[in-house]
Amino acid sequence: MKKLFFSLLAFALALPLASAQSAQAQFEATLPDSVRYVMPSFGPGSLLYKDGGYSRGTFNISTLDQTLRFLDTDGSEKTLADPSQVESVSISNVLFLHVQDKYLGVVADCGDVLLCVEKRMVFDDRKAGAYGTSSATSSIRTVGGTSTDTGTTFRFSNVKYELKETPFFYKKGRLIVPSKRSVQKLFPAKKEAIEAYLQETPVDFNRYEDLNALLVSLQ
């Protein structure tokens, strides 16, 4: 799949980030950009909508809530108001598919099968959701919230989190959790090659680097 580039259209809807009083906004302010965003920095790119429309802008993706962020004309950071209409976004020549409220960076293209990675912040108190993901905003409130006589304040010095990179296969609109069985089903004509590779090379199906090396061996 080729990287997507499109001409200029203005954003129709955008919302400002959460107010400075919210738990998430306070927590984000404590993080370096290398942690709070998927990409190292905001970069130029193109946004493709499901109806075929497109926009250009300067984008990044939040690791906390998987929202698409962009810089407005005045340099302020905004959040796209209606992510349900997003098909994909290209940021600094990296393509991200928008699937099931996730932004998945495309790592490898193997015919009609794509290897993708979701980069998300997760917390020690998380409750596992679909594909092992969690609600970052609720976790922030749980870990950092402290009740006082005047309301709720948030202290984050002891918040424990990690940036988790979760690989997925993507084929014809479907996300597929990597495993030996799923790889064999995705590439039925190469079962023997897959088996031979796995016998010689340990593969951690939770690491996209291992999966990418496996796919390269099949080409």
C-alpha cells in the first residue's frame, strides 16, 4: 500500500483539548513529547476521510487516548472532533490506518496483508479491554485522583505507565491478532516455509520486529 498524499482542504470540525482543570490535561503536561505522542514530533501530513474527502495539516497522535491532534493556524493544539469519519492519516510519510478507534502505523506491506502497530500508554491499574487495550483517561483519574474538601486534585508523581507497542495484521478491513495459526491462515500457500522459519528462529508474536522479519522471509 502506498503512502497517501492529498491536496489542501480545511478541517470542518475541531475541538480544543481538554481544559487545564481536567485530569488528562494535567497529566499530559507532565510528559515529554516523546512519551505523549506516537510520532517524535508534529509533522506534515494528509488526512483521508471515509467519504473520499481529504485535508492537509500538521499532525500527531496521542498515546493516551488515541486521538488525532493537529496544529491550528495560530499554532495551538487541537483534537479532531469526529474521528469516526477518518479512514487514514499520513504523518511525515508514515501511514496510519484508523480502525476500531485505533491509529495503526503501517510497518510492512505483504500483498493484501499489512503489518501494523498501535502505540498506546497503559497503566498498572488498567482493566484489559479489547485486544488488551485500556481507557487511559479513566486510569489517570484512578491513579492520580485525590479527594479534598474543595474537590478533586490530581497528583501524578507515582503514576506507573508504559508505552506499549501492539502489533496487528490488517486484511480487508479486519484486524487479526498475530499468532502462528493466524500467520498460517493469512498465507496458506506458505505453511511449510512458515513452519521451517519458526523451527529455526524464535518469534515473539507480540513484537512487530519479529513479525516483520518473518514476513520478509516469506517474500
